[in-house]
Amino acid sequence: MADTEPLLAHHVDIRQHLHRGQVIPAHPLALLPTRALDERHQRALTRYYIAAGAGGMAVGVHTTGFPIHDAKIGLYRPVLALAAETANEALARSPRPFVRVAGVIGDTAQAVREAGIAHALGYHCALLSLGAWRDATDAAILAHCARVAEVLPLFGFYLQPAVGGRRLSYAFWREFAEIQQVVAIKVAPFNRYATLDVVRAIADAGREDIALYTGNDDAIVPDLLTDVPVTTGGRATTRHFVGGLLGQWAVWTSRAVELLEAIQRWRASGADTVPREWLTHGAALTMANAVIFDAANGYRGCLPGILEVLRLHGLVRGTWTFDTHEQLSPGQGEALARLSVQYPELTDHAFVAARLDEFLR
């Protein structure tokens, strides 16, 4: 089939679906000890996210591992295709909207090529990483984004500098909002000033059709609860994060869905006060995330940390990544094993255990 004919199993009104607010896990990569793709466990992860109630998945992103974009490894198309095929099979039995987000990286030629592959495989939008553009001008980056948007709608991405991102100003996001094909933005600078810059820029552009998604794994609950005061069209109003696209939500996904749905019900009720227990829950989630992402060691054990939680569930075989130096930090494994005792309300052990055979079929 030609790259211009997308393999969509179900039509999705992307803007409407994203504005409702969704849990979108950043999909990890399951490898064998030989560092070949472990297709059985890779499929199990996709089935897990769908069964947990996620509203989409992001594949080929940082949590998947950027090395799959390397032509020498040759896994970009196969990994995206496997996730799309598995999702299509699961959703054929129980149809519902489910957004497929493709990670896209590199210079403009590579990014356009990858966006074309993703489009052909039925992905709805591109999460555009700007790691290759760290020293470029804003104008050059914006021209790059606009070119990729001609191929696939954009899910903007503000990635924290500690893991390959760069500082992007209010002015950048104000101009970015002029790209009509932008459907959402993942805001993940792990910085409150920078986070609010994006919210304010989108409001000032009058782009109420752009959904705001938190990527701040260190502030998930505060982001989802906060109404940010902004001015749109000369009137005071607020904007808020409607959902999340997160590496943290690659684990304990059914709990994430429960949390987001509870917050959505609270918003719909018109209540004026935030339940205090949610703030406590948010602090616990941030402390657990610090262990999973290995924050104390500059996030060096981030991907192995995510994989270790999934391994403890039986969803992957090990913590291998393509970077052989990327391993759990000393003591991180033991700390991860304690999380289910410290924060049982956050974990998914029972949910996964009851369905693991189905996920691994």
C-alpha cells in the first residue's frame, strides 16, 4: 500500500478526542537479551495500555528509545507497525477512539520521512522532538515544524533540557501556535516558569483548539488540577491541562486512568475546592516517579527504571535498551521493588496479574 493511504482501523476526530482529555502512555520498547525486538512482550504492552483504558499511545518517543530511529538498527517502521497492528486487533473487538501518536526526530528530511511512514501506518499525529535543533534559531525550527505538519498533524513537544531538550521561549510557542495543523502540545520542561509560558502563548494566540497535555512527570497532579489565569481576546479566562502524555503513565496505567477520570468528574461538578487527598496523592506520585526516573542521578536510569517496573509486573523480560551503558543505578532496583509497599494505591499489580495471560497470548 502506498504511503499516501493510511491504514486507519477507526476514524478518530483527533481534536475532539484530545480535548476530552486522555491518558496517553509513552510506549516502551521490549527487547530480548540479544537486543532483538521481543515481539510477544511488545504486543503485551500495547494490549495492557488499551485494557487499562488509555485514550491513545505514543510510539517512537524518548521512552521507546531514540535509537530505533537509526537506520542501522532499522526498527522505526517495524515498531510503529507492530503497535498499530496490535491496537487495531484489540480495538476491532471493542471499538472506541484511540489516538496513535508517532515520535518523529531528526533534520527536516528525516522528520518528513518518518512522518510519512507514520501516516501510512495509521498514526494520527507526530510528536516532534527537537533534539537535533539545539543550536538552531527559532525561525529555522518553526520552518521545520511547519514542513512536518504538512505531512502529519503536530503534537507539539517541550522536552526538558536534562534529557535532550532545549529552552524554548514564550515567543517561540506564540509563533508555533500559528501552525494550523497543531492539535496538542505536550509540555514537559520540568519547570514551572517554562510550563506557564506555553499555556500563556497558546491562550494569547487564541488557539482554543490546541489541547494542553502535561509531560511534567514531576508535577502530574498539580498540572491536571490547576486553572492557569490567561487573557484571550481581551477577556480574563483560564486554561488547564486536559490530560497527559507521559513516561510515568507507561506504568500503573489503569491507576492513571482512574485518577484522570476522577479529576474530570470533579471539574464537571463545578466544585470550588480541590480535595486535599489529591495533593497528597500527587506528592506520592512524584516521589515514586523520582525513583522510576532516577532523578537523583540525572535521569540516567530512567528507561531501565520504567522497564523494571514493567518487568516486576511480568510485562517485559528485562531492562535492556540499545545503549549498553543505560542501566539501573546502584540501589535503584531495590528502591523500585519497595514502591508497591510504599505506595500500593499507585500500582497496577492486581490489574495486570488478573490479565497477564491475555496480554501475553
